[in-house]
Amino acid sequence: MNTRIATIVLAIGLGVSFVLLAARIGKLHLPGNQQGYAPAQPIAYSHLLHAGDMQIPCLYCHYPAQSSRHAGVPPANLCMNCHREVTASLGAMHAEDELAAKENRKPRRVVSSELKKLYDALALDANLQPDPGKEARPIAWNRVHTLPSFVYFDHRAHITVGVACQQCHGPVETMVRVRQFSDLSMGWCVNCHRQATAQGVGGRQVNAPVTCSTCHF
Amino acid sequence: MAEKLWRSLEELRSLSGPDAAEFTETPLETAGGPDRRGFLKAVGFTFGASMLAGCSRTVPRIEPNLVQPEGFIPGRPVYYTSVCGGCGAACGTLVKVRDGRPIKLEGNPEHPASRGGLCAVGQASILGLYDSQRVAQPLIEGKAAGWEQADALIRSRLDEARKNGGAVRLLTASVNSPTESVWIRRFLEGFRNARHVEYDALSSSAILDAHEQTHGARILPRYRFDKADVIVSIDADFLGTWISPVEFARGYADSRNPQGSRYAWHAQVEPRMSLSGTKADQRVVLGPGEIADFVTDLAGAVRTGNSSRAVVTAIAGRLREARGRSLVVCGSQDTATQVLVNQINEALGNYGPTIETDHASRQRRGDDRALESLIEELRGGHVDVLIVAGANPAFDAPGGDAVAKAKFLAVHAERMDETASKANLICAASHTLESWGDAEPVEGTASIVQPCIRPLFQTRTLLEALAGWSGKPAAALDLVRDQWQKEIYPKAKPNLPFDRFWEKALQDGFVQYEPGARMRAAAKPREQKEPARIPRSEGFDVVLYAKTALFAGRHAYNPWLQEVPDPISKVAWDNYACLGPQAAAKLGVKTGDYVRVECGGQTLDLPALIQVGSTRRNCRDRPGLRQQTLDALRQGRA
């Protein structure tokens, strides 16, 4: 009798656990698969704004992708190409301009809270000039796309042949915070390589090798 | 059918019998392996551990440069020329630097001495930069301190010595840097009783002393293996560990090119199988006690053409045929033997063509007698301040323990070695890849040591330390640049302004100029001595030799080098005693058995290794060779 009750209790428990877990099953990843990973960054940089609305080409900032295996995160002095002038959102700057015109004074510099972090990292003062009293500190971005160290990946070959950035990284121009779009698994790599060899890239014939030593050596 | 060659005693046995083939037909022995339960346990544990490891997520970070230098691209390597700091040979290197970190060392193909070569020690020396056991900051009596405190302490000791005329001694390995030499002189000038002593763990002091007697200058000549047609090496493993093996191996390869117009003849006379011995056309196995006799016989035969021994007559005949195109080198530590070797080379007219005294080598400058007298002084307690830099005498100098007897011992060292652990003050030294400096392996070829990374710790180069102690603190770059502007730039006479000359020297990795010709005296020694003969004794002779990848043990901290199998014995790690097969049979010793080596009142228990080449069949009949040769490896801290 007791055994029967125990069996029923265990069976019900098992069933409930299954039902509860079933909703999460779809989200389960194998260890090492970080698909969907979207960590908060030290500066809330928006690709939606820069790559989407402003239509800045990917390679303007990630220029090493053409000539190095890393696409890299751009150095802060590259940000300063624009942000020496643009110190806050367009709305905020216009509002200050209008207010200044109304009050008949020179407009003050408006600095957004996120861009302030960039200027602080570069040890710049309120006039965006180097401040010797401050210490420059590199910005420690959280790396989103990580491959295991036993894989060799080179951006160069992919950019040169004309693979769109979005094919692997997804619609980055719509992401406020960058998210890992593909699972970056070996099967995913090999499938794409096979497809590219069979169908070409952008109408061009390519030879995307699938030998082990292409990526593992 | 060509004769089947063998490479080990095991292979020789398998060639003679079918049952000892490499892959046996019989199933592998399973005893001692895991049983089924044990196997499952191990699998379960491994799986669990891998799952656990997969659960943790470390967040990798990217820290891009704030202001990126022009032309710098992350992930793309940049190559810089520099100089290898692995030993005193100062080979030119190309350092591969990626994202600000040196990751690989290769030889600089343009460098006139090493010509693109770099040995295992050089290749592995990069690991020393990232060694977590380096001394990261100055230590006073074993406690971490800042440079201000360290400087104050040593300055007060030096001032005291300056006032009271106390004895100040600087003990270093061979200094191949011209700028360092100048600053050592400047530093010691301020004292009434100061001396600089150089020594080498693998000493060539006898060669220098012999040249002082025969040529009037205490120099190490530059040996040109690339110009020799007949090479006779007497216990000098010039392809493995002798003086500048990379340079010599390159030259040797040039003169023994099967496709080329000439193929040099090489005889190796040695008591143990060395790397050079494996390459020789004729190998003569002699016990260490017979080397001096051999050299004396050879000297006679080179003069007269005749000797009582056929092998000596044959070698002397080859040498006499190749006058001015031959080269006799000797690794003996006995000055009188080296004097004889100099006379042989002089009689053959080799000085000039194959032995250059005008471009003398700075790779070995050590003076054993100076070291001995320093040890005597130390034992007597007569040294007030002893500064040891870039050397570990407590480990590799005979009687070097005496350094602890100095009233104040300062050690400029990269890591906590036997000498540093006795020191009152340890000055943390920079790795070569973090240092500005220079090197002149042979006179007339100078290179700049170029740093490829900022010092990882609070360390200084010896140059900076010396300048600081002399009261003229300056950055090593300024010291080297100044010295080059004053000394090397005028000698090199380039049609360039100095800035451009400096940049070119950095880019090329070397500068060549013609040093002044040296006075050449007749090869008549002031006093002719009989070569020292090692007394024959019953039992075994012990031959200590440097292992190809570890030399005298300076790099024993380096696991890459410990893992390199010796090219002859094929043993990695650990210390061992090589025995010839006949000797082993007589003693009933197998490979792996422990033998106790007693020599000079010291004993050492070592695993035995049966090594062919120490005694060969053609030597067994020799009457003098009753005692077998026992090679003991002195490897280091194993």
C-alpha cells in the first residue's frame, strides 16, 4: 500500500517537473553555446542608432576585419572623430541651441551621461581637452562573440570574399545591445562552408574548405 | 641492400632478433590497467567534472587602446629586431609581437654572426618573460621594498666603502655589451679598492689565458668554421654547447654542403658521444686523461709529419695538406693544452684565415683565476660589498657558496636562485625582452637590444642600476643611445645623420664596422709548460658536460627546456649517469638502475643510462683505456 502511494507521489512529481521544465527545454544550450548572450556593456552603445539610423558602415569602426583576424572593438580615438562635435543626442543639443538663442547667449556644451564615460576614459576635461590631472583608463568591453581557443577564425577571408557581416552576426543594425545571433557551433560553420561552395557567395564561385585543418591546427 | 643503421641499443637488438619488433603480435599486457569498475568511475568523474566546468561562465573582456598608434592593427603581428639573452653568444633575433606582447623568437636572417639561427635555449627564453616566479620588485632581507629604499640601502653601503676604502666587487657573467662595460668601469672608478670579475659557468678561460701567452692579448678569437676545409675538434662540442653553437653550426653547414663546391673533413676527439661527434667523419674516443697526450702528439706530428700513433699521423696529414684552411679547436680547461693548440694553429697558418683575432669574440670573457682569487677574498671576509649581476655563482661556480661571506651582498637577478636567496638586497632585473641594451658578440658587429614590451614588474636593467649607483640615474635607452653616438657611430662611419643611423641599426638589428687591427705577436709563449695530465686511477673517469638544451642549468626553471630530449641520450628531464655498454656489463648495471658516483669527495646518486659512444670496439684494445669512461650529466636542480 505504502509503496503504491510512494509510486504515485513520485510519478506525479516527475510529471510536474517535466511540465515545468518543458517550457525551458527550448532555451537549453549545450555547454559552450552562448547563443543569445547579450551582456550589458560599460557604455550603453547602441548599434541601432549608429549602424541603423546613422547608417555608418560596419567597417568604419571595425576596420581591422579587413586586414586582421579580429574585427576588434574600435579604439576610443576613433569614437572621437565624431564625438568631438557630437556630445549628446541631437534632440538635447537642438534644445540647448534653441534655449541659448532665446536667452541670447552662447550655447553651452551638453554632454550625455554615456558619452561622459568615454571622455572620462580618455581623461578629457569639460572642453574636451586632455586633462593632466585625470588618469586615462581603457574601457573594458564585455566580449560577446567568443570562440574556443582551439578554433582559428579569421575575419579577413570572409570579408574579402564578400560575406555580409549580418550573415553571422545577425541584424546588428537593429540591436540596441549586441546579442550573439548564431550559435557559432562547428556544425553551423561547416554547413555555411558547404553551402557557400555549392552556391557561391554573391553570385561568385568560392572554395570554402571543410578540412579539419582549416580551423583546427 | 644498404646496411641497416640503428639509433639505439633497443633498435640494434630488434634488428638482430624478430621477436623484439616494435609492434608485437602478442596482446598488450592488461595487468596494472584499470578494471571495469575503475574505468566507469573514471568516466563518470570526468563527465561530471566537464559538466561542472561547462557551468561556469567567465566573461572575457576586450580592452582596446584608447589612442591607437597609426599602422597598429589588433591581431596583426609586428616584428622587431633584438638580441637573444639566452646565453652570452648574443645571436640576433626577430621578435614577433602581437597586440603588444612578444609571442615568438626567431633568428634574424640578416645577422652576420648567427645568420638566422636560434637554438632551443633562445627559442624558449621567451617563457622566462612570463614566468610567474620572477622577482617582481626589490627585496631587502627577503622582504618586498620599493626602489627608493633599495637605492638608499645600497648607496649607504657604497658610500661607506668609498670613505673607508672598503673592497667593492662586481661579479658578472661575461659582459658582451659595450655600453655595460663602459658603465661598469665608470661605476667602479669611484672606489679605491674595486674590481670587476667575469666568469662563465661553461668556462673558456683557458683559451683566453693561452692567447695571452701566445699572442699577448687575453682574447677569445673568432673561429670561422665556414672557412675551414679540415676541422679537428678536441672535446669541443661546437655544434651543441661550445661558446657560440648557433654561429658555429651555421658556418659548419656552409663548409659541409654536399651540393656545394667543398665538403670539409671533420675529426672529433672526445671522451663521450656529443652532437658534434655524431657528425664527424672520424671520431676518436679518448678518456679525459688522454686528451693532453693526444694534443702533444698532434703538435709534434703537425711539425714533423710523423707520430707513433697512426691515427694522429693521419689527422696531422690532413691538417698539413690544408694549411690556412684548417681549424683545430679544443674544449680543454688546461691552459698549457690550449697553448699547444694555438701553436698547432699557428704552425698551420690558421691565424687570419680561420681564426680571427682582429674580430675577437666577446662571448666568453670569464677569468677562472680572477674568480678563484675573489672566492679566496670572500672566504677571508675581506669583501665589503659584493654585487652579483646576471650570474648564479652559488650554484655554478666552484666554491661559490662563499658569496654569503660578503659583508653586504646585492644581487641583480630575475628570479630567486641560489645566490639571490643569500642576498641582503635583491634588485629585480628586467628580462631581455623588456630591456634596452646592446651586445657585441664579435668585435665589429654590434646589435641593439630592443625591448618589445614595457617591464611587467618593477624591474630595472643592470645599466640603469649601475647608472643610478654611480649617481647619474638615466633611462637605459638614453645610456645606450649616448654610447652609440659617441663610440659606435664614429667607427661605423655611415653617410647618415645619427638619428637615421640609429633607426637603421634598430631596423637591421646590427651594425658592422672595422675594428682596429690587433697587434699580432709571434706564437711563442713566454713560458712553455707541460700540459696538465689528469692522473690515471683505477675505476672510472667522470666527465661533466652541459646538456644541449640546459647548458649549465641557468634555465632549469624553464619547463620547455626540461622537456627537450637530449639529442644524444634522448632523455628529457632529470639528471643521469651515462655508462658505456661494456662498463655497464662489467658492473652489472641496467638502464634505470641507480648508481652512486663518488668524485672529489662528493657523492651523487643517479639513474644509469647505457650510452654507446663512450667506449667503442676499436678502443677496447687500447692499453690505456682499461678504465671506462663514465659521463655524468650536471643538469641542475633536478
